[in-house]
Amino acid sequence: MNPSKFVAALSGLELNNVFNPYADACPVHDRANAAASRRNNLRTYLTAVKKIGVDTIWMGRDLGYRGGRRTGLALTDEFHLPEMSRLYPGCVSKQVTRGPAIAERTAAEIWSILRYLKIPPLLWNVFPLHPHEPGNPFSNRKFTANELSQVDDLNNALIEWLGIKRIVAIGQDAGQYAIRFGVPVETIRHPSYGGVKDFRAGMSRIYELVPSEVNDSQTSLF
């Protein structure tokens, strides 16, 4: 596997009620050539991840409409794009939508922990596209079993290519999926729907962080 072929394969997926940020354009928010720019965001990100020797994945469920749908990067909103090149040297990520950068609550929690790590993880999702409700592209829903089957081979290829040794699953859906890869999985609470306290506690335990420092690092974005 190499990043260019991987991103090309991912961009070739076409499913009903699923926005593929590497192939599709949002008529409301996207600038010209947004899909090509998101492909470049992901391609350079994966190249940087491989170069720094990442062996851990933080795995969420799927891309959200305020985050990965816009950036093409899992668990990353536009507000945090400027930090990508610092944590992942060589990653060239840019905003490809019109207007001010949009922040996402989950991404804010993720990035508050990343700042403390010497070697960051690969940020990824079980389903690396944005599934939405029929007729409402700016909504989130869980992927179907058929949709998930379309990305199994890509997920396997990514994990083998990086030599992943551990998965930190963010939420039960990700945890149940991640066990199939045969590497140790630690599941923590997703920060949404009242899970912030448990999410921070879980990350503090895994990475031996001081909880008070994690709490103090939060910046109000909303």
C-alpha cells in the first residue's frame, strides 16, 4: 500500500446517502476543487504518519458533518488544521470550504489530548466517510453493515501498512469493530452526549496524564 493508491481507492467509493469528501463536492460550503484538496490533505497526512513511526490508532465511528466531511481528516475540524503540520511534520492540510473555520466539539477534545503526546496516533474512523440521513446532508447517522463492508479491505490494508500495535477505540461502536484486527484494543467513552469527563479520564489513564492539566487545556470554542 502507498498513500496515493489508498486515497484513490477511497475516493472511488460511491454509496447512497454517504458523502465521500475525497470525491464529492458540497454545493453549499465547498470551494472549487475541494475534493482534490481533501485528497491531498489525507495523502500528506498518511505519508507523515508513516514517516514518524505511528503504531497506534485512535478510532472513531465515522466522519461528522462539522469535522471530517469538511477537512477529509478523521477527528479533525477546520479550527485545528493549523496544528497538523506541527504534530505530523510534512502534512499539508488546508481549509477547503468558504467562510470562517468551523469547530467541532469532538475534535476539540481529541486535540486537547494530542498536544501532550510525544508520538501522536493515526486518527481514523471505522467508516472513513460521512453517512447522513436521506435528504439531510448536514446530519450524522451510523453506517449500515453493507456500507461498512465496502471499507473493510481498506481498513485492513492501512493497519497492516503501518504495523499498528494498539487501537484506542473512541466509543463502543468503534470498540466492537476494532477487535477484528487482532491487536490490543482499549475502549473509552466518546466525548459526545455527556461523555467528556469519562473520555478525559480514559485518555489520562492510558497516557498517564495529569487529569487537571487535561481539563485546564480546554479552550471554549462554542
